[in-house]
Amino acid sequence: MQQQAIQPKRPPFNALMLAATFKVAAAIEALSQNGFTVVKVEMDTPARPTIRIQNCGKCSQLIAKNEAVYYSFGQDAHFGPYREGQFSLGGCRIVWMEFGH
């Protein structure tokens, strides 16, 4: 068995995923510094990862200052009406869900 040379270049998709993880890490650190709690990271779209945060009073403040928007509204069978808010941070999409509105 011959030893293979180390791959000199990352496959393009691996490079994209690696860049996305760096964006996510920086955004999570900024969110943490501002008192937000991260509950989930979605990498389905590596060019713009989605970070889900816990709803809190700071989310309402961002809406009031037009730094965030509501983008989805609906009705859940168990929790009733809901809406989802979002804003951008460091190339990531930051989202949260509010129930009962």
C-alpha cells in the first residue's frame, strides 16, 4: 500500500463549510457578549448560516429600533399564534420565535 500525499487543496464545499463555521463562531461570541442565548445552529445554507436564539426582551428592543423584523406568522396546534423575528449579524441570520401574539 502506497502512502497518499496529503490533499493539497480542500474540496470547494469543505472550504465553504469551514468559512461558515468561522462566521457562526464569531456571531455566537457577539451574541453571548450581548446577553443572547443560542439554542440551535442550522448550516443548511452555508453561505448564510442560521442561528436560533431564545426569545428575550432584547429581541423586542431590536424590533422597536428597526434593527430586526418579523418575517413569519402562523398558528401552532399546541401553542397558538406565533411569529418569528430575524436580524443579520456577521453574515449569519439570527432568528427567534415568539408565541401568543
